[in-house]
Amino acid sequence: MKSYLYVLIFLNLFISCSSSSPEGKGSGTPLPTTPTTPVVPLTDAEVLDQVQKDAIKYFWEYAETNSKLARERYLTDDPGFEANVITTGGSGFGLMTLVVGVERGFVSRTEAVSRLTTALTFLENADRFHGAWSHWINGTTGKVIPFGTKDNGGDIVETSFLCQGLLTVREYFKNGNTKEKALAAKADDLWKGVEWDWYTKGENAMYWHWSPNYGWEMNFKLEGYNECLITYVLGAASPTHPIPAAAYHEAWARNGAIVNGSSQYGLPVVLNYNGATGNVGPLFWSQYSYLGMDPRGLTDAYANYWTLTQNHSKIINKYCIANPKQWTGYSDKCWGLTASYTRNTDGSTGYTAHQPLNDTGVISPTAALSSFPFTPVESMKFLHYLYDEKKSTLVGVAGPYDAFSPHYNWVTPRYLAIDQGTIVPMIENHRTGLIWKLFMQAPEVKVGLKTLGFSSTQYGF
């Protein structure tokens, strides 16, 4: 089954696996039609501080209460909904988010170390499947919560997002006090316990899922290009259970067929985006793998990764400005398409991977905000639009709401960890490069990248 088709099934599962649907009529809120009191514009530095402080709250004030990891979602109109459902990948993003919070003094270092220690201890005792965690975990018991009938075991992609966070935590705290060094050691042990080679199924490829009940029946091979690049990099980087380089070249790079020579708005797309050949996919494909992995000066046999990620963001920006579907509100200051909540045709709230080939008139704030390293001017315009013009309607208790549509006068007052979790790290990478530096300094990461044929002018290899 082609990767993009699986993504569509994946998104349907995301909605259908909830114990009682959080979507449906009434889960979107109309935008006010009367003028609101003007907000005094913030400086660029002030607004960057503010959005980082706000988004950190999702992982600090609204974390799952027992594990201190990230809840899959938080609905301001139903705060108790699925309160114990932890997301593995979103929790990895949350680890990186809290490192930024500590570095900037937005959260207490001592308290952060305590909470992170609780979170990593929980992960030590949670269900693992050949070292990999499941997509969803019960925050009370540590047991797997099935993401689908056959998706009730290890999820190596979500695990790779988590391991980005674990390596970042390790590198940040490894030279600290006794408690910090213990935290770093715990993160190191968790990372080294993942059996990446198991998820090759003995082939020159990686497979997304393994279940103790259904084995490899999901049978989703990781082939590029989508959000899963980091899975291959960390698989090759593992000092305990590495994958062969051939898996990357034969499966992910499709023996070279991953390369695509098309352009959009005069900008090369560089790689073949699954399900969108000749165009680009949702922006999270240029964010999830690059929270820690620095694309600046990063190249391999198939791509210049700075060109790839920057062009992706620029193409989405230019698409929204061109606005071929003529949605009300799209502009140079209101743009951004990625996977998020969406407005269904009947007015209810659903979920989809917004992109040029799947544009429903819905803007996802994380798309532009998490693109700050690639499109700083364009992303700053959007950030000021949110906080200077629309704060009273589009920003809530934990930062910008997940999705809105000016065309339909609609906003969903809800949050998703995987969307909120990329904002703080990527903005910090734009500001100081902090998360990039921490992750890229990990010795294993350099080994993994070099094994796969990468070179980096930024890091001298």
C-alpha cells in the first residue's frame, strides 16, 4: 500500500479510535463578527517570547497528571476528554519544549528535572515492544492503548520522535548536578533499549508497526518522502541495535527514485513527496524530523536538506498567497497548511493533512510557526497576525488554537500535542539553534548520519 494512502487511513484511525468522538457539531466556534479592542503590537522579541511561553503550557500545565508526559489532545470545551491518553511522539516534542523552557527561564530548572525524571521513569515501566513504545499509552497504567485494531504494539516512528527528545535531554543535562546526571543517564538507557533492527523485519527496509498479536500484518514499509527520515537516521545511529545502511538507500530512498525534479512557484521540490508527486505535502514533513536534526548544510546523495525544507515552507507560503481556491482570509500574513484539526463540510470538526492538494480552507498555526527557521519573515508576519490582530479569538490557554478558517468564520478551541510540540523547539532553533546544537552534538547522531552517507558543513563532517 502506498505511503500516502496509509497516511489517509492513519488519519481516519486518529479520529475513530477515540472512545467517544471529540469531533462533531459544536466542536468549532464561530469567530466574533464585531470588532475587538485593538491589541498593542508586541516587538518581534516580545511576541516570540510570548508564543513560546504560551505553547510550553501545553506540556507544563496541561500534561497528563500521573506520567507528566503529553496528552494526545486537550479540548478546552471538554477538558476531561481522554485525559489519560499519552502520545509517544508528542511527548518527545514535549521533552524538547521543556528544555527550551528551562534554558529561557520560563520554567524552573529544578522542577523541570523532577518532572522529567518522573516522565522517564514512567517510560521505563511502560509497555515496550522490542524496545519501541506504542503510539498511545495509558498515562495511569503504562499499558498500550490501541491506535487501531492491529496497531496495538510497537510504533517505531513515534518512538523515533520520542528518542529525538531523549537524546536532547541527555545532552542538555549530562554535565549538570547529581540529579541532572541521573536524568541524563536514564534518557541514555531508554534510547539504547530500542531494537531498531527488529523493525527491519530482516529486510533492507524499516516497518512502522509490530504487534505481539498481529505480528507484521500492518505491513507499512517506511519509504520516502514523508515525516519519517529521523527514524532511519536514529536506526543507523543506534549503538546497540543499528539498521544497515542499505535499508535507507533501498527502502527510504527507493533506490534513488525519491528524487524529483519538479518545481512549484519557481522553487524545486527536490524530493518525491508521497501522494503529491511534483508538489509538496503537509508542512509537518519538514518539521518532525528536523526538530533535532539540523538541515543547514546537510546533504546526502539525494538532497540538500536546507533547500528541501526551506523550499517546502516557501512553496506553502506562496500557495496560500496565490490562493487558487479563493478562500477568504488567505494572505501573506495568514498562511500555513499541515495536518491538524479541520472543518468538515457539514461544519463539524475532523482531522486531515492540509496541503496544496488537500486544501479545505483551514489554516493550522503550527505550520507557519514551526517553519520559523526556514521562512523567518513570512512566519513573523503570521505570528504578529495572531497576537496583534487575532489574539482574543485564535489564542487560548496553551497558545494558538490548533486550526481556524477565516472563510467559514470558524475556529476549534482545541490542542494536539504533535502540533503544539513543534512550535517552541523550532522557534528556538530559529532564535539560537539550541535544540539543533544539542541533538547534533550527540556522537551517535554523527555516526548515524555518516553511515547513511550524509555530510554537514554546519558540523564539519
